[in-house]
Amino acid sequence: MFYKSSGRAVLITVALAQFLVSLDLSVMNVGLPSIQAALGFEAGALSWVIHAYALTFGGLLLLGGRLADRYGRRRMLLIGLALFAAASLAGGFAVTPGQLVVARAVQGVGAAALAPAALALLTATFPSGRARVRAFGVWSAMNATGGAVGVLAGGLLTQYAGWQWVMWVSVPMAVVPLGLTWRAVPTDSAGTGGRADVLGAVLVTAGMGVGVYGVVRTEAHSWTSPVTVACLGAAVLLLALFLRVEQTTTREPIIRPGLLAHRSVAGANLANLAVGGAMASAFYFMSLYLQHVLGHSPAQAGLEFVPFALGVVAGAAMSTRLGFHLPARTLLIAGTLLTAAGFGWFALISPDGSFAADVLGPSLVASVGFGLCLGPVVSTATAGAGPEESGAASALLNASRQIGASVGLAALGTAALARTGGGLSPEALTRGYSFGLALAAALLLIAAALGATVIPRRPSRAEPRPSPIAPERSSLR
């Protein structure tokens, strides 16, 4: 186990890194109209400011996690943070749509390197006991708070400083954990083993990238359009080939099939898919409801997400305390059910409503539930992996949330749009947003059901790999 000082350094570094990733996933949303006006984006191309990040982040996560296991988590965290900071700085100086889209894509590459490395460091530093529960409580609070603060920061920066600061705000957010990693995080030993599974890396990255592209393009094209069907079909084929390669390859696999078969890992990731889709959709619908129906400014809408952030922190604190006495599985189920109740309450929004009557109460209920389940789902997924593949397990969990967010937002957004009947009146928009929020609540009920039926009551660690990578002993202890 790490010395206490090293443990604190790792916890602070990982929390800040996760805050950065979560903030960047939401900070752009409120600033999109200003970005469109400043850079001259066509209406159909504006969404690529979001999707360029999603494609590279989601598509490269598993590869990033495997590289962290093979070449060292500290090293990959440094590379990811440096790349993220450089892309954020360059993006703020963009003068054409293409330059900004490229910068966002490079940000996604950096995030794919740093996110699984950071979570794997946390898992290795706090393998069990009360320290692990407390560490994941801090991680979960920073994770969810970053998303809520991103909406607030995006509104304030766009309205009072300019859209460029939506990119530039990530530079100091990346430089601080970069410095902490360089100075205070101990070097972990790189893995050893067979040849790198280049074919598996290409197949999974291409499959996830094509799949995300096929989903996100449904905003402009139907699910049954030839290109969408071809993309989704190609994604299924590529991922099936990837699984086949992982089962038969003699190389060092990116994701060991035995890890995917472990009930704790599989159940937590399936639940995470549903949670990711529900949360991304709810943030999207509520941001639009506040601005398009209630007529609030970007800055005001951002401020109205503060209660949600505070509720998440409260839920994470409750999760930490309860985690000393209750299994993570129990907290996961309770948290998803409470969040589902909050989203069901959200679905009662009205076109002539108000923040106090329609948003505040549901925000508090849903946010406390989300904070309650966020740490346990991560702890469950990573506890099912051996120490030599914690990076792969962490990447898989990040990928499931990212893919769930992309697929869920596209699917629920399409359903909500259909419910509006093409109308733009407050009544029509509210009807669509309400339906989307109800579907988000249903996704969370599915997550609770998966937690209750797939995750075992007493999760056990996965079986060791046939050719294990040497665990970090001397350098991490």
C-alpha cells in the first residue's frame, strides 16, 4: 500500500483529473450558440464541437487503459494531461470551425489517456477497506460536481468573458494535476508480458468510433437511414471481431475475456451504460427547458445547476458513511432508484412553470441519489479486476459511461423531438422534454434492476490472468 503522503497526493491528483474530464463534458453546451455566431458554424456542423470529443474519447478509452497497464499509469496520466492542456489552449485561439473541431478531437485523445490511468491509480492506491470507501466518495463527488460546475462555468464565461474561455478554463485545470503528478505521485512499474495486441486495439477503437459516429449522426438523420444502419452494422461487426481476437490471440489482450465474464464487472458496466445515458439526457433536457421554455439566460441557467452540484456532494458524503456498513451493491441500487424518482418528478415540468416549483425539488432528489450510487458503481467494477488490469477495468467503465451517454442522448433526444411534433412553442417543447426525462427515469430503473440481478451480493476478485503482468510492488508500496 502507498504511504499516507503518497496516498493523499494520488487522491488529490485523481480527483482534480476527474473534475477536469467531467467539467469538459458539460462546459461546452451552454456556449454553443456563441461559438456558432463567432466562428460561422453551419447549423448541421455545430454538433461536431461535442461529437469530435465524444468520438476520440469513447473510441480510444480501452486502448488508453491498456497502455496505462502496460507502460505505467503515472506516465499515461502525464501524457494525457499535457495533451489535454495543449489542445485546450489551441482551441481557444481557433478562428475557423475546423480548427476548433480538431482541438476538441485532440482533447478527447488526452482524456482517453488520462481518465483510465487516473482511476487505475486510485484503485491501486486504495485496494480495500475504509480508505477505499472514503477515496471513492471523494472521487464521485468531484466527478459529478465537475459536470454541474461545467454548466455553471460555461454560462458565466460565455456571457461575461467570451466563448474562448470555455476552452481556456481547462488549461489551469489540467496544469495543476499535471504538476502534482510530476512531483508527488510515485512511479508505478510498467507491465511486462507478450506483444501488444495491435490488431485488437485497431478493431476496438474503430468499432467504438464508428458506433459513436453512427449514433450521434441520428440528430440529423433517422435511425433507419442507410448510412446510420451501415455504421451501426459495421460497429457490431468490428466489435465482434475484436472479441474473437481477444479470445484467440496469443498477444497481451486489451480486455481479457475473463474480465468481461466477471459478474461484478459486467453488472457494474451494464448499469453504468444506463446511468450514463440517463444523466447526459437529463442535463441536456433541463438546460434546454430552463433557457428555451422558462427564458433564463445562460448564466442564470448555470447558476440553477448549483443545487444539483451540492446535492451530489451530499449524496457522495452519505455514500462514504454508509459504505462502511453497507455493500456497494446495495448503495448502487438505492442510489439509482432515488435518482429515478427525481427524474420522474422532473417529468412533471409545465410550460408555465418556474425554477422553484419545477426544478429545485427534483434536482435535490436526483442529485443526492446520483451521488449515492456513483462511487459504488466504480468500486464494484474495479474490485472485480486484478491489480495487473485495473487500467483496463477503469477504461471499460469510462467507456461504458461515455457510450451510454452518446447512445442515450441520441435515442432519448430523438424520442423527445418526435413527441414535440416539430413544434417550437413552450407547450410543444415541454411535452418533448418531459417525455425525455420520463425515459431517463426508466433507464435508471433498468440500472437498478441490473444491479439487483447481475451483480453478486458478495463480489469477488476476478480470476488471475494466465500470463499476469508483474504487479506493482516495490514502486507502489
